[in-house]
Amino acid sequence: MSLAELTSTVSLEMAGYTQTQEQAGYLTASASSSALTFSVNDASIFSHGIIEVEDELCYVSTIDKNTNTLTLAPFGRGYAATTPASHAVDVKVVNSPAFPRSAVKRALNECVSSLYPDLFQVASTTQVFTAGTTTYAFAPVGAGDIMDVTYQDPWSSEYVPIRRWKFDKYNHQLTVWDGIPTGYTLYVAYRAAPTIFTSDAALLTSTGLPDSCADLVRLGAVVRLLPFVEIPNSAIIAADASFAANARISTTSAATLARQLYQQFKLRVSEESARLLSQYPVRVHYTR
């Protein structure tokens, strides 16, 4: 599952699937990354304020319903720290998006980053063994606990486990005490944190997580986004606010639902963690 697919699925789930319909049109002419006017199919469905074109947020200041043209404010491109980009004809334009795609993608990446050390990817590196040297620098990016150390026997091509080694994670040093012929290559397998998505086309497996974690990552993103639903409602609680409106609006329902989904999220993390540990059990070794 790619980042684009995960983003669309989370957006659909946040909208209650088809319960909440987004108000959207499309571009009838391409727009450069600096253009301050957009031609759309029907300007009447848009309002002043924020619109979303692909991953970019823009701020509309003027709407011409006769020419179906949206004019943006001078600060209107790349609004809210999004990136200005060129857009092609027929690209969807969303009026006042409840959950911008940029926010959904950020929540997905935050979820992926938070899963370590419960979930991890297995990475590897090599080190040529030198006679008389037992300690080697070991500091690959994102390295966690070492899981296994082996060397390849050139005669049988088998990977022989090394039984006596120790990893100093504070000084990033690997010490090996087994007698190994000089010039042999050590193969070190270690746990590494999942990497975040870098493009829409990037698959979940590119993060180091298996496809079975797709629902888990979506849940984590929803849990991060859902509490923000209540923030606009908090503005109603004012001296001149309508008491009837206050009675109709719950200021805790989204937070309560987020807590319930968080429990489901934690359950899925524990399930995936157990599966991962069964697939990559800890190898017993001596540390002296």
C-alpha cells in the first residue's frame, strides 16, 4: 500500500466513509506554482478562505462566479507551510478541507516514527575481521540492538554464528571474542527504526514495515487527527454563545472515540510485535 493510498483511505475514514461529503471541483486550466488565479469548473461551490489543490493549501480572497475564477491572496500560495506546486488540468480542488492531505501525511509519518522499538525493521552491515582487533566502530544511522553476528565460511558458504560478542550501544562499538580468521567478513544484523514515507508512490514496505501493518498505521494517524475535530467547537463556549448550540455539540465525543481507537491501535502494535519477535527471535550469545 502506497502513501497516496493510505492518505486517501485515512481521509475517507475520517469523513465516516460517505457520511460527510467534501465540497470539491476541479481545475479547467493548468496553474503554475506562482499563479494567483485558478480557473475552476464551478466557482459557486467555493467560499473565501482555504482550498486544497493536491497537497497544497491556498487562500482564496476573491470569487468570480461569472468567469469561474478564484483569485488568491498575495500570501495565498503554499498556505500553512505547504509547498507551492504547479497543477494540471482536471486536478481536484477541495473547498475548506476538514483534514488536509498534508496533515494526514504528517500524521502517517508520525505514526511510523513512533512505532520503534515495538516494531522495527531488520537491517544489516558488514565488517572485515582483522587479527588482533576485537572491537569495531558500529554506528549506522538508526541502529538499535544487534540481533545476530555471523561470518561466512568460504569453503562451505555457510553463515557461521559467532557465539561471543557484545554491543556497547552508548559508544557504538561491537566487540567480538570468537577466533575468526583474519580477512573474513562479519555480517551484523540489527534492529533499526522504520523510515518515514518520502513520496506518494512510496510503499509501506519501503518504511521497513510489512503490509500487515497498513491498518495499524492508519489507526495511528486517525488517533492523532481525531481530537482536533473538537477544537472549533470550543469557540462556542463564550458569554454570548447560544445555550441551545452548546447543548447540541459534544466537546468530548471525538476525544472519547480517539481513546477507544487508541486501545485498538495498541492491541495491533502488540500483535505485530509478537509476530515480528517470533520471526526474528533473540539469539543467545555470551557477552564475555
